[in-house]
Amino acid sequence: MKGQGRLGVRAGALLAVVTALVVAACGGSSGSSAAPGGSAPPAAAAESITAWVNSAEAQPLKDMYDKFTKETGIKVDLVSFPSDGFETAVMQRWASGDRPDVLEWHANYNWLVAINPKETLRDLSAEPFASAQVGGITAGLDGVTYGVVLNTPTAFGLYYNKPLFERLGLTPPTTADEVLATCLAIKKADPTIAPLREYAGSKWTPLVAHGAYQADALAAGFMDKLIAREVKVNDPDSPWLASLEFYKKLLDNGCFNADILTAQFETAGKDLLDGKAAMVSMHTGLVQQALDASDVATVDKTIGWTPWAGKKPVVTVEYSPIGTYYLPKTGNAGREAAGLQFMTFMTGPAYADYVKAAAMIPTLKDVPTPDGIPAPMLQIQEAVTKDGTANPIWVALPGITDLVNYPGQLINGDLTPQSAVDLLQKQAEQGAKAANLPPWP
């Protein structure tokens, strides 16, 4: 499916979080804000606006800027930042006090808090397009809507081989206990099939399962408590500790493939299509892998998707900066009025045309889903609205530079679940200190 970003858990991005937060602490708001969302600025809209955007934007999104200018007469002066190193480049310019009229930026907690939204972004909570956002998707913080997400976020979950599940009479699991029970049932019925195929040779892939396991606890408030320094990731009731303990239980019960430490995620889609795996824990990029190896009809017939978490299903999502927009405070009423017109246009009737051209799932209510969207993506769309979402826990922990290594070290026995979270907490504390964030007691 077009428009799907890569998993945001990359070592470089994690290292950049601390830099971003430190830089943001040095920058402030440029000028005063126009009236909050819902109260129109008194000045007439300016004839042009400046937008900071990511160079990796696809053509359908670029076309929206031309359509906006044609409809409103307002020119959009684009400042394109390279997608490689995007966050660092934007934050460096942001720290200088420079502000665009429109900012294309992340909706994940770590990057949103890095730009100090309460002081630097306009509150859009009362704008009609804020309430048009599909349930479970948001570009906000502390109950305030600062932006709008137009592109489908990357979702975590379990993909499964539908014919195999039908043959064995299995129901897609949605909790940790059900995942283990499904694994044991597959092993008993057909020992030649890997119940849950994992790709630790790519290092980051086990993080998908850990992110998914913790989603219900994060949605229930653990993330807020972690940010408020009321809890630690190595507490006895930490969902991260529970996730690692569950993963070890899967290992001990032989739920994974024998080549877990060397397998590479690039074959995941084909492995599932071929029946080499019954289940694969992966982000939405797997759908494109499967399409590259077959076609939509084959994917629809063969691959299903299910949300899961520790006790009840919640969808873990990460947002790409592409297609997520904010309106910085600039102190220029005319340009702020034009920026609001931009947001209104991007979320108006033209959005349906964009969704169709980009062949993606809409993130605004009452916008038709295009024909030809693979069935697993439609299952994700339904679950996001039904079960809700949560950002993965690592977006609240700047400075954890070795995060991608911990699952592999757990698999090969170099770490225990407790020693892994002890190291995570230690690095989180070091990262917070480096970024001038509050310490843990």
C-alpha cells in the first residue's frame, strides 16, 4: 500500500531524540499567537505562506499544495528538508527562532514535545477539522489538538496465514495468553510450521512484539505516569518487564523459528504467503512486502491481521511526519489566517481526492476508502477505531541508544528480562539528564 512509512524505531532516530529535546529547550515562541482555533484572526489572509516539509513526500501530496494555491490564490513557499536527517535539520532551524506558517512534523510524543507545542504551536482544538479526525488518531498533547494527521500511521500487530488458521480451526489471538495458546496449538497440529516467525537478524524486529504487548497498559495510563516520573520501566509491575517475560515464555515454549537470530525481515511477507510461518509480528510494511511477492487478490485470500496486547487488544501506532501538519505561532495575523485556510483546505473536499490518488486509508471521518485497499489494511482501519491506539513506550524515553540490541540479547541469553529493563531505566535516566528533563526519584 502506498503511503506507508518505515518503522520509526531506528538507532539514528533514537539518538536524535536527545539532541532534539536539548535544542528545543533553547528555542522559544516567535511572536504572539493569533486567537485560538475557532476564533478567526481579524486580519485578512496573506498572499503567501511558508511551509517546512519533508523531501520524501509523494506526488499526490505535493499536488495538494498547487490545488490550494489555485483555489485560494495563496502561494505556498516550500522549504524542503531532506528525509535523511529530517528531524535534526528541522530542530536546528527551529532552535534559531525561525518559524514557518505551516510545519510538517511528527505526531509521536517524543518529537511533538521536542518543539514545546504549548508555547510554539496554535491550539486547534476548536477547529472543525480537529473533530473530523478518525478516533484513535491524534496530533496532540495533554488533551490539546495542535495538528492534523492526513496519512495513515504505521500500525503494529500480528499477521497470520488465513488458510492455515482455517484448516486448524484457530481464532486470531488478541491477548498474550491467546498468542501463547495459539502457538502451542500450531506446534501440536503441525510441528513443521513456525508458529511465530521472528527476524532478530534485523535487530529491531522483536521490538514490534514488545511494543504491541504493552499497548493496553500504555493506553490505560502507564505512559503518562512514566512521563510524570511516577513509575520506572524496571518497576515490578512495568509492562516492559512483563513484555520481556512473556517473550521469554514464547522462546521457552519453542514458538519461534530455529533461525530466529539470523532471519531477516525482508522475507516476512513471502514467508507468510508460502505458509512457512503461521504468524508474523510486524508493522504495516509487511503488506507491501506481500504485494511485491504476489498481488492484492492473493494477499486478501492468504493474509489476515489481528491487534493484540497483554490483556486486551489496543493498536500500537507510530506516525510519519509526512502529511501531519501544525500551525506555529508567528505573530503575523495575516499569515496565521492564511495558514488556517491551508489546514481547512487540506482537510476539506480535496482530501478525498488525495486519499484516492495516494491509494491509502483515510484518517478523517466520512471520507470513502478507495477500492483496492488490501484486506489486512482494512482490518487495521477497523481495529484503530474499535480498539483505540497507543504510541510505543520508547517514544517517552529519550536517549536509549541500545534499545534495538536488548531483544537479541534476551534471545541469546546475555540478558534476563529484569537485567534488560534495569539497563533501559539506567539509560533513560542518563538521557533525561542530558536533555534537561526531570529525573526519576
